[in-house]
Amino acid sequence: MMIPDNDFLAHTLKALDNNDRASVDYGSFIVVTEGLGVLRFEPKYQSEASGASVDQSGIERIVVSKTKFQPVSLVISVGIHGNETGPMELVNQIVKDMLNQDLSPSIRLLIIIGNPHAAVKGERFCDVNLNRLFLGAHKNYIGREVKRAIFLEHCVTRFFDEAPANHTRLHYDLHTAIRGSKYKKFAVHPYIGNKRYNLTQFSFIAECGIEAVLLSHQPTTTFSYYSYAEHDAQAFTIELGKVHPFGRNDLSEFEAINVGLRSLIETGALVSSERYVSMKVFKVIDSLVKDSDGYRLNIPDDMENFTPFDKATVLAESDKGRYVIKQTGDSVVFPNVNLPVGQRAGLVIREVKNKDLFS
Ligand SMILES: [Zn+2]
């Protein structure tokens, strides 16, 4: 089945009950529709005659250029939260350019529009936050997102299971945040225990315009952590700025990551530079958990992520207890109390030295 106007996003949001699987041969690659909102690109190894030329001795030569299949399997997911439209529009344009044959993938690629039902409503989710349901956590919930989490895990499993053993496995899960942020673009790195951080990955996201990285302090049930934990992928949750409705995003804000992803798709190489040296790195030191209905955070609604606090500030309180800032400079990201009791109301973070990570 062809996608009308090669507009995968519009096609997905228009037919929410369309779960057909189909594949279309585009010559140098095959595109497989895996179900609603999921497209897989499989490049073919090619050796093609790209033209003839006549050399100095007058002998005609066929010029052969090889489109080489690079050993990378990349998952890009967007719209896991349905109202985070910017990354959906960005990735839709990349998909459109591939389907139009203006951008030629040399790597295996899985494109995921995470929560189309919520996207149509312009809401973060329908019944429950999809980005808390991975790694089996969906068992503890009911609602539309439960089925979606199971389906997305299934698609990612099949994609990575079919990857040859020598492939670099990558998953970038792109989001936008509810509130403003001192560092507008930042990434959340999965918890890796005693393993080493991957300098190439940090370097790549720095080149993609990411200003700060949060190092998770424990396993989570997010989509990117799932790919890391279950499939040994290098994975990040990437926040690219503030939430806006469809059509209200300034895609030029995403130019650095747009260029980085396109280059990765086309060449299989991660652009890099020394820019990571100036990227801020924070470790998560505590999770705030909403422990009762009366739970509240003592911060203004418009306070930006990463705003530092003084030691002894009472950050959160309820009839069950309170959270006091332990060290001046500690700050908070993702503060949010509009959620059920028992869920995460924010992360307390502390800056660490970038150079210590890779030594
Ligand atoms: Zn999000």
C-alpha cells in the first residue's frame, strides 16, 4: 500500500484503525508498514552502474558507484506523548524525503509514531502515560496505551532480532517538554550500572544540538530504557524544546538534529566533534514520587527545568513527608503533580563533571 503524498503522519492520523501490514519496493530499499504508525526501511545492497565516461585514451568506462549497506539498525520514535508534535513533524519530513527518493537510507531504520490516538486528540495520552509502560510495566495498568506498549515492544523486538550481529543498535526517542528549560534541548541517558558511557553517542547528540544530558540513577519503564535493557541498543530519550500544537512548530529549531539524523541515515556514520566537552551533564540523585493527593511542589508553575535551588529548600511536601534540597545547586526536571498517586512527580539532579565520565 502506498502512502498518499508520502505523508506518513497525515496517513497515520487519518486512519486510526488501519493496522495493515504491507511492503513496497522502492528500488534501493524496501518499506514495510508494520501496523499503525510504524514503518520499517530495509536498504538493499546495491552495485549500480551510475553512468559512463570516456577517459583520455578514448575508451569508454562504466563508472560504478556502490550504495553500501551500513551495519546500523536505528529506531527513531516520536509522539510517544500525543501532544508532542514538533518531533513528529520533523521525522515526517525525513520519511517524506526518503519516500520521494530525495534521501537514500543506507541503514536499517524503524520509524515509530508512538501514540496516534492521543495525537489526534492533541493530548499527552488517552488513558495512561505510555512512556511508563515498557519492560512489562503495562501489566499494572489498563487503557488504550497498554495495547500500544505491547505492540511497540513487539515491533522493536522484531526489528532488532532481525538485525545482523555486527549491527550497531540505536534508539532515539524524541520528545518535547511541558515546561520551559534552562537547557532547551537535553537528553536522558538510560541507567547503565557499572558499564561505561559511550563517547561516540555523547559526541553525536552534542553535534545534534543537545545542551545537557541527565544520567538516570535506576532502571525505568521508558521506551528508550526498554531498547537499552532488552536489546542492548545505545538509547536516549531526547527533549527538543517546548510542546506546541501541530503546525505551530518552528522546525528550524530542530536543524542540528535534522542534519545529524539525515547524515546518519544516509551514511551510517554518527557526526561528531569536540562539542560534547561543553555539554552539561547531570546525574539524577532522587525521584520525587507523589505520595498522597495533597502532595505539592513549592515551585512556580513557570519555573524552568534545571533551575538551581539553595540547600534546605523544602521542595515537596505532603501529609506523608517532605523533600528537602540536600546541596546548593541541585535542581529539578520534569516537575509535575497532575498525575496519579504513586507516580513520578519529578527528578532531582546534580551536575557532574563531563570529563569524568569517559576516563
Ligand atoms: Zn514526552
